[in-house]
Amino acid sequence: MRENTRQETLDDPKLQLALYTATGRLMDHRKKAIGGGKVPEYQDLRTRAAAVKRHTLDYLDVYLTQFEAAVQANGGKVIWARDGAEAADFILSLAKEKGESLIVKSKSMTSEEIHLNDRLIKHELETVETDLGEYIIQLAGLRPYHIVAPALQMTRYDVSTLFEEKLGIAKDDVIENQTMTARRVLREKFLAAGIGITGANFLVADSGAVVIVENEGNARLSSSAPKIQIAIAGIEKMIPRVRDLGVFLALLGRSATGQALTSYTSILSGPRRKDERDGPEEFYVVLLDAGRTKLLADKEKRESLQCIRCGACLNYCPVYRKVGGHSYPWVYSGPIGKIITPQFQGKEKDPWLPFMSSLCGVCAEVCPVKIDIPKILLALRRESQKSSDDAGAMKWFARLMTRPWLYRLAASFGLGWLGRKDGVWVREVKWPASSGPLKDWLAVRDFPAPPEQSFRDWWEKRRK
Ligand code: SF4
């Protein structure tokens, strides 16, 4: 399967309906979970969560060191990865050393970010996604469409065709049957895999614990069935203490899916102990930088690192709800994608991205950790303008607008050619909608043709 372009998404009524319905449903669930005074302390929880995250980022070096020491004390090991290549190299060498070739993986945006599956599969390690949505998009060869619901754009009919094509089974568009098919395939993988890779919703500094929040139980299986567990997480996932967890768990489920608490919350702290019946024999945590320390140094925008990937800003964003997840250049879409993509990947790569927003501010209103996304978007826009040709264009525009004679002249030539009609100057309007330098710009925008007579001309004539 291939990804839809932005135009295809806009032109496809079925996809528009699917997007609108799915995000609308998630919005409703969130509203029901926190509305009507159900959680009277909701705003206090947000304030508290934002403060904890801000504090942790301010002292991240301290907490990272504390976390490493705690993981080691629990019998695990921390691996510091500067980028995706270093993270993948560690996993590859470990798999080689242990003679393992099958990996089960639970949902992790961090691993999507560094294209971990592609890197491992290239070296002939079978890596299987075990979250249902992730499994579907892995089979389809697509990027996640949404942070929380990776296959949000696919209908059950799409999945039926996909399973027929990739698993060689008869078409079946009953969702329960599709789930059972995935379950059957994945159970075999869980039992045979030697390595389980998970993400982490939170890393707890004081106890060296990795916290995973999920609804399907696949992360729990990925982290307990195989002999080796590897958790991969961005360094910003840190929180100082186990007792801070309650605040985040109360916010994450409600913001993401409208659940007071997600079905499974696993707190993993090291390999299996002597008196324990299950759990991995080896436990590793890969701490990924990949642009995060650079962003940490930026005081104005570092709050972008507070994100707990709940996806609420996507569901509420009027732009995301129209253009969908594949219209964004990286794995992170919606408002959070617009601010972290340029900061992680380089502002030069997609300079238009921070402009893909109406700045309505709803993302900041719903964000459980109070990230001021519009403020960061504006900062990114300012930086982009400073370094782009637009800055020069704006200077010319300012000159034009502050000199009436120049404006008059430019308006005459810019909006059409002047001609005499009934004794007055009029424009012979030929608006170059389908040709000329503005062709591409006008192809996706309405730009009404200017009137034959400008207001200035009309006013002049009326005065006479
Ligand atoms: S920016 Fe806020 S609302 Fe958006 S995904 Fe992150 S935590 Fe959720």
C-alpha cells in the first residue's frame, strides 16, 4: 500500500469521513472522561504534570544518572545511544552475540522515529510489531497515521484485503475475526521470540523503572515472554519519583482514549529475580538522544520535550482532521509533529511545517502537560523567516506599503494592465490563474480576480 498525498486525502470523501469520525470519537471520549466535573482537580493535575516535567528537564542530567544507577542496582543495563544507528547497532550486536533472530516489538514512537524495524530487518532479524494497529501498518508498509491509533485511516475492508494479500487467508471484514487472526499469528511469535523490544511511557529515576501503558497486553507479553527485554526510550521520558506517576497516569489515559486508566500499566524494573516465576533473564534500557539534548539547550522551546504522546492535540487540530497523518513529513503528525519535527530533524528540511497551522490554540488547551504549542510555532516561524527569502520579500512589502505612490504604481501593474475606458483608467484584468509564476500557489488557493476598478479609482471618480 502507499500513503495518500495531502490532496488525495482532501479529495477522498470516505477518508475525510473516517478521519472526522475517528478523531471526533476520541474527542468525545476525552470530554466524557474529564467533563461534567468528573475530575474536579483536572486543571491542577495539568499544572502539576507540567511542573514535574519542567523540573525534570531542568535537572535531566541528575535524573538520568540516578536512573542508570538504579537500573544497574536492579540487575539491568543502560545503553546510551546518540542516534538511531547507535541504538540499532547495540540491538544487532546483542542479537548476534545471543544467537537470536526473532524479535517481538510493542508500540513505540521512539523506535518509529529511528526506523528501527527497517534497520533490524535489513540485517535479517525478523522484527514483528505486536500492537494490532502497528501490526497492520507494518504489513501495509506504512508510517503511523496517528500517535495513538497508528492505523486510524484504514477501514476493516482495507484490513481484510491486506490480510488476504499478506497472510494468504480468505477475505473477512468482521473486526473480531481480524483481531483473532492477528492474535493467532502473534501468539506464535511471542512464544518463539528471543528478544522483546518495548518503548516506555515513563522512566522513573528513583527506582530505575520503565513504565508502559497499553490496552492490548502485547507490551506485557513482549517484555515478559522472551529471554531478553530491551526498552527503548527518549531521554525526555524521565520523571523523578514513582509517586509522581499517579499524576501522569490520571492524565494520559483520559487525554488519549478517554479512559480513567488504560487496561495495563506495567512497571518493569530489571530482570527476573530468583524468587520470580516469569520475566526476562536480561534487561536493557536504551536511552536515545537523537536531537533531544540540542533541544534541551533551547530555553524558549525546550518545553516541547514535555510531551507524553497522548495524541489529544491531533484529535482536536482542525488541520490534522482535514489532512490526516501522512501529510506530515515525519512519524510525528499533528501539532506536536509540527513543533518537534523541525527541532529534531533540522529546520531547513521542511521549513513550511510550522506554517501549517491556524494558530487556533486548541492544542495548547487540551495538552495535559500544558505545552504552549502556538508559542513554539510562532518562534519557529520567526526563525524560519529570518533565514528565508521571505524576510527579503517582507522588507519589499513594507517599503511598498509605506509609500502610497509606489503602491499605486505596483497595484496598477501587479493586478492587471491599465487601459482607458469611458475616459477613466481601468485595468484589463487577465488573472494568470493557470500560468505564470503563481501557478503552483494558485493551484491550491482561491484568489479572487481583482475588480476592474480599484477603490482608489472609484473614490477619485466619485470625488470629481
Ligand atoms: S503535545 Fe500535549 S496534547 Fe499533544 S501529544 Fe504531546 S502531550 Fe499530548
